[in-house]
Amino acid sequence: MATTIEHQQAPPSQLTLKVAVAGLGIAGTGAVHNLARSSKTELVAACDIRPQAIGAFESDYDGKGYSSFLALCEDPTVEAIWISTPNHLHCEHVVTAAEHGKHAVIQKPMAVSLAEAGRMVEASEKYGTRLLAGHSTALRPPFRAMRRIIDSGELGRLSAINVWSYTDWMLRPRMPQEVDLARGGGLVYRQGPHQVDAIRLLGGGMVRSVRGSVGQWMPERPCPGYYAAFLEFDDGTPATLVHNGYGYFLASELVPWGIERPRTPMEHRIRFRNGLRAGTLREEDAKESLRFGAQGSDELAFIAEDRERRAGDREWVPADPGLFVVSCERGDLRQSANGLYIYDDEGMRDAPISLPGVSYNNEIDEMYDAVTQNRPVYHDGRWGMATLEVCLAIMESARERREVRLTHQTPTHDLARTH
């Protein structure tokens, strides 16, 4: 008989958290929509350097619009800020928010360097604000459900974790900073945290060492578009992870429902790749068409159409986080279309998860509970710093062709006390 894995809910409260979003790009747009729909939050303000985005926000959500992050932080009605600004600005913006007494959810990657991440953690602790390293698969119900099964011991001790991700990340509209390694661009910085966060959640958090390799194979994209790594946890548990973002093969083909409904159809990927190589793709226009308050052009309608099609899909397909196979002494776990496949001595069963695995919902829950009920943040700044350390170690190991030992890891929290 199929088992349903329940997603734990926070107790109801009459309080609402007054929130703002800084950066109305693709990630910020997703945050706006989720925060506006949540009964736990009141969306009161937003910040962006594009006047059209601010105008659209003020019109659609009747909130205050700011072109300056500092001005947003000076707004006394704002209690917490979802920071979706470019990666190289994360440190500055989190520190500024903390200095003004604002709690913050920071998009991945947390920062560009460990020194920056350390400054962010220190600022939040100094000023008594909550810092949540968000937009992460470790916040999604399927991975928390896997961790609970591991903790239960029903499949025995965790033995290994293997992750495969093949995507079209390099064939999506990109701004210059997204492909500039010095500003936190490239596949390892921007997608590595998805896999690493989930792997660390499942493995207990404490990664001992990393051996990694990266690939940069596309002249039009001067940044890593491939990485592979071997992680060893303190207890000896091994984990392997691979992400190829060049978009020829997609991991969605590995599941039956993904073959018929791939995340991005091949004809779209061919069209984008050819336009990029020929220099005819208006990439800034393509990026703008996906942002808050923008109107996509006819030439780039296929990108917006694909985004809308994916938003309507409820079945999980292997995408940026990838296909996870978690091996224990007496069984294996992996994602199913709507939950988990559990393999044990009695065979295989599909255990649906009662709520879709959208990370923003869990970010809202964690920040809301932290501020209104003084509960601890599970995915805090120190956790985000530990994940960043792994991603940086993959690139350092690739450069120096050696194993890299880690020193900033933090353990997985007890999920019985979290969502």
C-alpha cells in the first residue's frame, strides 16, 4: 500500500510578518508571488533599479517601491527582506539590512567568498537579526522526507549519496555577472548550492573533504558549465555529484514522465544555442522578458512560453538539483513523480508527499516562525556558509588537482523540531 509522507505545518498564528523583496529579477519575482499569497506575510515594499519593475510592483501589489536598497532598509514598516540581488552584492546588502534591524533571506549562493559569508553571519549575530540562506532544495519536502527516513533507521545506516543533474542552465538568458566567476557567476556558484545543500542535509552536514573537477566548454559562456565532485563526510559516508548545464542531454529523460514533458524542449535549446553562437540572440532582452513587470517580445516568446509551461507542471522532473539516489544498508531512496520511491527488502513502493516541493513556502515558514515565535532558523547563515565552503572547494580542488579539507561545516539540525 502506498504511504503518504506528511509535511509538518507550523501552528496557526494571528500575526503577519511585514516583508519586502530586493531585486525583482526571476528569483525575486517568484518570491513576490509566494509572499503575496501567504497568509503569514504582508508584502509591503520592493526594491529594484529598473523603474518599470517598481511601477509594476506598486500597481499590482499596492506597496512601496524603492530604487535604493538603503532607502528600503530605512522603511520602518519592513521587518524582513528577501534579498534577490546579484551575487556580488549579497554581503553588502545583508550587512546593511542587519544594521537597520531587518531580518533577511538571502538567495544562493550566500556570497562570493568565505570572508564575505563570515561578515554576513557576524552582522546578523551582532544586531540580533535572523539570517536564512534560502532558495535551496534542502528546504523542500522531498529531501526533508528523505532525511526523516534516514533518521528513523528503517533502512539502516546511511551508506552513500549519488546525484546526477543534466540541464540547460547554460542555454538560459544570462546577464554579464551571471557568467563572471569573479562576481559569483557560473554553474558551481549558481547551481552547486542546490545539490550541496540537499546532500549535506541528507549526510548530516559535516563534510570532511572535497575532490572536484570543473569544465568550461563553450566560448560564448566564459564560465564553468560542468562540475563533478566526490565528497566524504566525517563518518566516512561518500557522496558524488555531477551537473552538466550545456543542454544537449537532459536528466528528465531518465524518468518516464519526463520524456514526454521535458523541462525545456530540444527545439528551444537548439534555437537558443544557435542564436548565442551566431551573436544574434538579444540576450538582455530575453532576460528582461522574464523579470517582474516586463513584456516579452515576439522574437523571445518561446522563452516566456516555456517558463509558463514549466510553472504549470506539478510532476517532479530531474532539473537543477538532479536525480538523487540515497543508499542505506537495507534499501534505497529516490524521487518519484510526486514523492519518493522507497526500495527495501519487500520491494518498491511510491510514497507521495502531501505538499509540492516549492522552496519559497518553507522559507516563509522558517522566517515567520523565527521572528514571530522565536524559533531557531534551521537553514541559517552558518549553514549557508558551510554550503558555500563546499562549492568553493570544488573549484579550488579543480584548480590545484588535490583534495581540499573543510573547516566551516555545521551539522544538520533535528528535523523533528523543524518543518
